[in-house]
Amino acid sequence: MSKIIISTSGWCEADPDRTMFQYIGPRDDVERLISGQQWLALPKNDRSSYVLESIATAYKYSLDGDYDHIGIEVEE
């Protein structure tokens, strides 16, 4: 079966209201999914307990951005 491999390089300015972060830490008393606004309000050391929920959503609703490279390859 063939595979489609997509490689990218670029950046985007994420909209804090439409970008979500998911908690990956050990605590049970925190929200599992928070907005970018909530993430920005966290102390800097607490931000590392969250990961970006979806890079595709961040790019979809971005306020600005640029791709330096988008490559599509097929692996047989």
C-alpha cells in the first residue's frame, strides 16, 4: 500500500480564541482542554503541561503565517 508523506516548514500566528491546548500532566484537578487565552494566562512553568490540540486547526484559524516549504511524496 502506498503512503502519502507531507513535509512542511513554516509558521503561523495562532488565534488565542480558536486555538486549543490539551493537558498531558499528572494532575486530575485541571481542565483537560483549554483555549489559547487560558493557556496564555497560565504561569510559564505550567504551560509545558499542555500540548497544542491540533496544528491543522491552528493554521486554519491563524491570524497570519507563511509556509517556507510544503512537500508531497508518495512512498511505495
